[in-house]
Amino acid sequence: MNYREAISWLDGFSKFGIKLGLERITGLCNRFGKPQDSYKVIHVGGTNGKGSVCRYVGSILTSAGYKTGVYTSPHLERFTERITIDGKEISKEDVIEFVEKLRPIAEEMKKNSDPPTYFEIVTAMAFLYFKKKNVDFAVVEVGLGGRYDATNIVNPVLVIITNVSLEHQNILGNTITDIAFEKAGVIKNKVPVVTGAENNALEIIKKTAEEKKSEIVIVDDTSWERLSIDTSGQEFLIKSFLKDYTVKTKTLGFFQGKNIAISLAGIEILQTKGVYIPEESIFEGVEKTVHPGRMEIIQKKPLVIVDGAHNIAGVKVLTESLKKDFKYDKLFLVVGILSDKNISDMLKILLSLTDAVIVTRSINKRACSPVKLKEEIKKLGFDKQIIVKDKISDAVEFAKSIAKKDDMVCVTGSLFTAGEARSYLISSFNKIKNV
């Protein structure tokens, strides 16, 4: 089996969709001796910011000298992005090795009419890989919800729930309270919790933590303050529960202040539990953290940014950052959204800033037709230019062609849209360099 065949086999399980429940992943991992119990786990759930928090926490632990695995999803450009150790992606050879180990069991489950999902197989792969590489810590991002997510077979030393907003209502419930209940399902008995949740969601999380006899640290907007920003990064004052920190980060977006504050609260909890993490590792870990596809500047003059905002909360913080953090004459929006998202409400927020919108679609099967996106935009009364481009590469090129050097092009609406645009833009630059 080669790498392409391994990925093709994995992709074949996408057709089984989302099936919440812990039975299949438990069965898979039990066959391999519960690899998820071989290292200390930090379990990170929530609606937005999970990926950033995973990366900050992982980078700090690596800077402190711990061998640290990070498991996130979905990937932006390459499958191997999902599983890293100390910032280095899993090798193609290791992907092949673990596919070959998991394949007979997954095929057996399929024959017994209970096939594992794509996410369950990849989660088992991550757990096995971290065991093979003998990591000290694994920072594990929840895939969907929490209570019945495949990652929820871990026995963590720390739980983080970033925030809660409306998402996947068809699966998690129609209200914030319902969704918060699902996300709070990752809280374990006497395991400390950090959360940035607010209002009703916070009450649910606090109640669950109390029932589980778990200490809880709440991070709110008084926990951080932005000191400075330019296109190379930001500086924040973080007011944590043990001490204050002035940290620099290459990641953009004012909302990163809260993500860093949540991350540092988690790090301080680990310190109180006897994990040695010097202050220098905190500064270094935050400064070294990168998060491709999140408020990422790909080009200047015109400024081209890709951001994977894919739900209402995500596009809200994106538009706020575009207002607060950048100066430009005109904004041209390249938008591709998945068809199962709250398209109308997302567009309503995004269109408030733009001077023209180019609608497009990623190659993902769930991508909404750009023609339908145009219809939705017209329904919202948008009276500026709307351009339809079937391919993301064409959409990006068109936006760049009409943008002047003091304008901005922002590509957003989906991680898949951001990932495709990023790949195209970077490969285009490399071709120009090599001419």
C-alpha cells in the first residue's frame, strides 16, 4: 500500500457520515490496548478557537521540553496536518503503517454492519501514533460536540471548553443550552476545567463541573488586553489567575487575546498540578505558535488574507477584526460556504463590509453552489457587484485583478475554501519565484 492508496481507503469511510457514539472508537482502541491512556491528555472542546488553543498549549509544552502531540481537525491542505508531534506532521510512512494496522479491524466492523466513521479511524490513528512515539502530552481537539465525540474516550488531566455558540443544530440541538450540555460532556470527575463560555452556556458548564467535583477557571474579556498590532503580529497583556504576562504572537485577529488567555489559564493549572513549565517557555511557546488559514496574510499590496471562518460566531469575529485591525480602501470578499451551514446569517454579517463579493465553491462535496450563494446575497438586498466563479483559483485571481494596491482581498466562509485558496496562492508565488 502506498500513501495515496492509504488516503483513498480512509476517504472511503467518509460516506458513513457523522455517527456520534463511543462504542466503535472504544472497540477500535481496545483492540490495541487503549493507547489513549499511555500519556497525559489535554482535551479541548468548544465552538470556536479550539484549534488555536490546541496550538498555543502544544507549543508551550514543547518549549518546556515535553514531547507533545497535537491532534486537530479538519486539515487545511494536507491530511498529515491533523497529527503532529512538537510541530512536525506525521510522516506518510506512519500514515501507511497505521492504516494497515487499522484496516482489517475497520473492514471487519463494516462486514458486521457497524462501520467506523472516517473521524473515528483517524482518531484511533492519532492515539496509536502518540503511543508509538512515546509522547509526554497529547493535546486533543474535540471533533463535534463533546459528549459522544470519538475523542471523548480519553482520561484527561485538563479539560478546556473555549466557548459555545450555535452550530450543527441538526445534531447537537437547537439552543445554546442544548449545545452547551453536549460540549460539557467532556468534563470528567475531579479533572480541572478552563472555559471562555458566557451566559447560559457558562451556567451549564459550571453546573456540570460542580456535579463532577471539578475545579473551574473562567476566562472572560477582563482577562486580556491588546497592547499593539501590526501586520507582523500582536502583543497582549494576559491577566491570568496566578500572574500577568505580556506576550507576543504572530497570529492576527483581536480574538486571539482570549484564546491565549484560555491557553495560559490551562498552563497555570498544569503548573499547580506539578508540571514544570518555566515562564520563558510560555513566552517562547506563544510567540512560536502559527495557525495557517486563520487571519493569515498571504500577500501584501493588495493585502490578501485567508480565514477559515465557517459559522456565525466565526464570521462575526472575522468582520470585527477586519474593522479594527486593518486599513484598506476597498474590501473584496471571496466566499465559499458549505451547504449545511447557516448561509443567510453568515452572509448577512460578511456583506456588511464588502465593496464586491466573488462567490465560489471548494471541491468539498458539501460545498454550496455559487449560483445559490448569489441568490441568497440578492435576497439580502446587497446592491453591489456579485461575481460567480466556479473554481476558487479563478475567484482569487479575479479578486486580485480588480483590487488596487491599497485594497484588501479576504477569502473566507469555510476551512476548505481557505485551504484551497492558500494552496493556490502559495503555489502561484513559488512558480513566479522559479521563473
